[in-house]
Amino acid sequence: MNKIVLSTVAATLLTMSFGYAAEQKSLEERIEALEDKEAEAYESKKKEAKLKKGKVGTFEFSGVHYFGLTSATPETYAADGGKYADDATGFEMRRNYVQVKAFINDKDYLRVTMDGTKELGANEVVKVKTPVDLNGDGDTKDDGEEISGSVTQTRNGYSNVFFKYAYLWLDDVVPSSMVDYLPATGVEIGIAHRPWIDYEEHNSWYYRSFNKVVIEEKGTRTESGVDLVNSADLGFNFKSKSEYFSSELGVFNGEGYHADKDAANQNNSSELSFEYRLTGHVFGNGTDVGKYKKDTDEYANISTFGLISDNHKDDSATLDQTSDKALKGQYDREIYGIHAVYNQPFFLVAAQYFVAEDTAQDTLKATNWGKREYNVWSINGEIRPIEDWTIIGRYDNYEWDDTLVDGADMASSVEGDKKIIALAYKYNKNVTFIASAKLIDETYTVDSKKTVAGNDDGESKNVYMLTTEVKW
């Protein structure tokens, strides 16, 4: 009897125990399901908030700085008819980019890049206000009598600060109905990148810190070259990317970011500069152009580039090569070029060739000068034998010929070549040290404003540099 009672009690307790356990498990499952639901709702809300906010109202800061010690030795000194008085050695702040991006959504932003430079032989030309005595009483401080005129002064070696870039970037301007037919296209509006130089500096020649690309270089204490275009200008630039092709097409004032359309030898006019780049990507994806990691990626690009710039402005306004009088004639400029680059983790090799022509618009003002024709080619390469070390080499060859207005034979000619060798050490991801040497030789067939009669070494020089690159 007792066994029956005990069995009954045990069975009852066991049943209650299983029931409680089942109920407890069911409760835990319901709590877990509720927690999962709440977590999903939280993640959904967070994702939705992120999609709505993106980077709106946020800022991204970055900087690129090139510091160096430079020694320049001209082939011929001024006392013997050369362009430079003596050797020059000193510290330089070659570029000092400080950049901010203000985002208006996930992908669109306003970019402003400030720049500063202090280089050997650099001059800043400034206008200084001066008071004018209106009534002739000798007092320029009388109320209502003081106005501001200006005189031009030069401050040698002054460190300028200026806007290098200031533009609105719209990441996708392709109409939704054409997305399936057109490559991804964005546009820069403002002081924007011109199509060629930014491409070359981020895919082929990575060393702006100690030498510009060949199309941009001009005659200075540490450089020589054709000075045909610079890296930024006021206007707009469409950038398109696809797997096999990328391109840029821009319309600009044509004078560069540091000049205007009513200066030197140019009238203020409605004529603009049309500039382009078209690149085929043999290896590598065109959507990554400009973002390759040269130490790890393989890519091969073939490009064509150029510009058609009507009423172009020459900074110096001294186009005449045969007389001692500066010419003020306006001229048109055209450039047509091809470029190829191949990179793999061990080495890079690149080559380019381009021709250009400046044609005088107003022969009455340019009585001695009608046309200048340029012919330029360049090769560069680098080898990375061990981690963090790079050996760099480059050779430039350029020439230009001037002809007279009446179509006479060549009036003057300049021929130049430049040899560069450098060794770079990557200290860390933000800092690189570079030692470089460049040997420059130029010859002139006749006397020009660059040099006095009988001297052909106006821009011939040797330049040695120690450079520190800083990027953050």
C-alpha cells in the first residue's frame, strides 16, 4: 500500500517537474525570441538612421607635405652669360597641402585644399596699397581725400598660402534611366582637377615631392621644361569609370588655378579650354584607377590625353625668342599625347609622348612670332628590390621651335634633356624619405630672352635633393 502511495506521489511530482521544466523552457524560448526581435528592430533602426544620416554634417581632414634640402648648381653663371648668379642651397617647403571634405550625403562632398610653398628662388609678386593726395596739400590723411592706389612689389622666397582645390563633388550624375548604358560618372565643379596631371601622379609618376610631371615643369632654379599645363583650374571635370575604360572630360578657363582670364597677354573673352583623358585598362579594374596600391597590385593602362585651349594665357607674356621686346599677342594652344604604364609589385615602367602647338591669334601684336611647336617624350620606372626600398629613374627629352608670322623658317629652337635617379625609403605608412639627383641640359640655337647672345646653358644645371614626404 505504501509502495502504491509513494509511486503515485513520485509520478505526480515527476509530472509536475516535467511540466515546470517545459513551461520554463517555453518561457526562456519566448524571452529569447523577444530579445532577438528587439535586437533585429534595433539593428534595423540603426541601419535606417545610418542610411538617412550617412556622413552629412561630418568632416574629413587630411594632409600631404613635402619638405626638403636642395642644392642647385647652374652650368653657367650670370657673370658668364647664364641665368643664375650663383649656386643655391637651402631648405624648402615644396608643398604643404591641408585638405578638408565636408559631406552633404554618403558620397557627395565639398572639398577645399589649401597649399603653401617656399622654394629656392621663388618670388611672390604682390600689390601694396599706397595713399594718394587728392587736393595736393601734402596730407594724405584728410577725411574724404585718401584713396588707395597700388604698386607692385616682390617679396623674395615668401611662403604663399592659396586655394589649390575648392570644388563640389557629385558622385553620380548619370540619369537613372541610363544607368545600364553609361559608366559610373561623377563631376567636380569649382577649382577642379584638370584631366591629365592628377591621373599621371596617382598611376605612373608618384614623386611630385621632388619633381613634377614632364608636361608641367618650367624653367626655375631647380627645374626645366615646357610648362604647358598645370594640375587645377576653374571649371568642371566629368570623371567616368568602368571595368575596362575610364575617362575625364573638362571645360576650364584655361589659365590654371593661379591666374585669371584678363591678364598678361590675354583679353578677357568667352573662349575656354576643353581637356580630356581616355584610358583603357588592360590589367586591373578601371573602377580602381587612382587607388591602386603599387606595392601589391598589378595593372596596365594605355591612355590618350590632350586639350584645345583658345585664347590661352602665357604667364610670362614673353613669347618672343628673337628680339628684346616682350610680345603681347594672344595665342591658341593644342596638346595631343599618348601614355602607357605597367605595374606589378616588383617594378613599374611607364612612357609617354606628346606634341603641342601655340599659334598666335593677332599677328599685328605679335609681329615677330607666329607659332611654337613642342615635341616631348619621357620614360620613367622604379624597382622595389626589398620591402620599403625603391630605386627610381626617369629621362625626359623636349624641344620647341619658333617660327615667324610670315611663315619663315625656324627663328629659334630649344632642346633639353633631363636625367633623374632617386632612392626612396618608406619609414612607415605616413612618412617616406627620398634622396635624388637630376642632371639637366638645355641648348639654344640662337639668342633668346632666356639667355644672352652666345650662351646656350641658361637652364642647364645639376640639382640634388633630400626629401621628406608626410601624408596623414
